[in-house]
Amino acid sequence: MTDTPVLGDLDAPFRFEYDPAVLRYGPDAARTLGAELDAQGYDRALVVCGATVGETPAVMAPVRDGLGDRLAGVFAETTPAKRLGTAYDGLERFHEADADCLVAVGGGSSLDVAKIISVLAATDRDPAAVGQAFVDSGTIAVPEAELPPIIAVPTTLAGADLSTVAGVTAAPDTCPVDESASGGIGDPKLMPEAVCYDPKLIATTPRSVLAASAMNGFDKGIETIYAATATPITDATASRGLSLLTDGLLAFGTGDDDPWVYQSITQGIMLVQYGISRADGTTLSLIHALGHGLTRTYEVQQGAAHAVIAPHALSYLFEQADGRRSLLADALGVGDASDPGAAVVDRVSEVATTLGLPTRLRDVDGPGQEEFPEVADVVLEDAFMTNIPSGLEPTREDIVDVLESAW
């Protein structure tokens, strides 16, 4: 007789409230955008993207073909800064085009700017009042009025698609504010109406960009397993997503360009996001809080920060708590290891290394060792720290030790 494996607290009650986007997946899925708008009841779409995406025929041709006569215009001015001023420029274009929906094409920056445009389109406050409130509070109030809907067409693997939040910054030289500010907005209304996952579109993105974005999305799946807010539903989607991502990213990192690679990583990134951003919270936790601490005041790309810090964060986690290491090991394909915690850490390190991402904090444009205590304070105050698993009670010294180990 064998022991029954324990994958979690099977008697633990949970409530799962989730209203996701419609998910449309498939090679050439972008060419079906018109059918999706038809199904949703929208007639005129403003495409929101960055300049590079807007000038890339391999991306824009299928999007244009898919939208057909429903394409009202293209606003190709988003940047990683996610500026409030950019959103106001997009709002002006939205009105000029007489659009009734937004199609965000690209990475998380374009989707976030589209969300901000949507919020601004539904508010009656003037820009100066919105800007001042943002400086004062770090957020923008989401009005009760109906927001223009968003259809997302991701081209990276950061995993910002099935999300009810968006980041935003403001500066006096780009919008009516007296001082620079950064923050975010969050509301169930910000969930896209639909997400179009097209592995052929993902394959058009430069390999270096995909690799950098991949660790951010990959870590969403890892955190979803060990977060205090995990559920059996997110266990299932994250586990399958991590399995697909692990195989696909390891193949991608070795230069494999076979269609199955992009199909695997596209489906994987779709699955690890499912259910992690809900009305009552999220499953993002320790790794993302550390990532925020490293990127909010330093010029570190988010994916690079995750590649550097994730193995060390997991080592710390497994020293202090179970962290559901056995379930993670199974999802990452190392379930037969005698030490599942060490095997998980090694597997995550292998993925980062195979993708050619940095593995030491000293090799990225981030904080010096003398700044670690201040970074630790930012990490401990991050909202995602409320989702750390039971048994983990990090102190300032603990976080500094994690940063030191990553140095």
C-alpha cells in the first residue's frame, strides 16, 4: 500500500471569484480579430502599440487583416514608462477615430496604457485634476461608468494579459502634474474583454525581448503554486502552464525555432495567468515583491531582475517553509528528485541560464550592496508580500541576505 501524496490542504475551504477574458488561441489567431469584435459587438477598434510593433509588418499585417474595416486607427506611441501623458494622447486619438474599443498589441506596456486610456475615456474629470490626484495618491480612480473594452494581443511572455491592474507614471514634461510620480490602478473592470494568443505573432518578437520577458511570466506560475492565495483551480492551470513553459523555454533558449516551441510557450503563458488576478486579490508574492524592489528605483529590466533573484528567493523560501516544493517539482519536470526544493531551485536557474539572462545582481544596472537595506524596506512594504505562504516571516535582514546571495 502506498502513501497518498499530499499536494496541499485538501480540506481547506476556498472561494474562487473570477471573471476572465474570452481566450482565443491558435496560429494566425490575429487574423480572426474581426470575428472576435463581431462576437463582442464592437465596430471600430483603435490599435494601441509601441513604435517598434507599429512598424513591424509581420505583426501589424495580420492584425490589420484581422480587423479589416473595423480598424479605426493606430496609436503607436506607447513606451515602457507607461506615461499618463501618453494615455491622454491616446485618448485624443480614440475620440478622433470615433472608436468603440481598444486593441492593445505588444507587451505589458501597451496593454497598461490601453487600460489607462479606457479609464480616462470614462471619467469626466479634467487632466489637471486627474494628474494631481495621481501625484497625491499614486492611483487613478476608476469611474462607475462603463469603460471602453480592451482586446489584448500579446507579443511577449511577461504575462500581463489576464490582469485587472496597470502601472502608470507621470512627469511634468509630459502631462499636467507638478512633480513626477509612479503608481498603478486596479479594478475588475480592467480585465480585457478578450485576449488573442497567436504563437506566430509571438515568434516575430526578437529573441532577446522574448527571453527577457519570459522569466516574469514564468515566475507568475511558480508563485501561484506557493502563494497563500493559491486554490486547486490555479494549482491546475499553473502546473500545466509551468510544464509547457519549462519544455518550451529550454528548447527556445537552445535556439530551437520549431513551431511547437512557440505554441508551447504561448499556451504556457496563457495558463499560468489564469485566475491569478482576481477581484479579491492575486497570487503574486515574494519573487514579484523582490522584483519591484529592484526595478522601481533602478534601471533593471523586470525579466532580468526575476532571472537574478528567483533562485535565491526560492532557496530562502524553502529554508523557512515547505513552499509546496513537491508540487512545484512535479510541474517543472523534476518530481523524482530526492530533494525537491533544491531541484526546483536548480531548474529555475537552468531556465534563466539557458535563456541567456543575467544570474548575478552585480551584472545588472541595479543597487549596490550598500543600498540593500533600503531595497529591503521597499520589498517588505510591497502589497504582494501579503500573499507569502504560511511559515514565512521575512525580516529586513532576511531580505538583505537574499540580495547578498544574489550579488
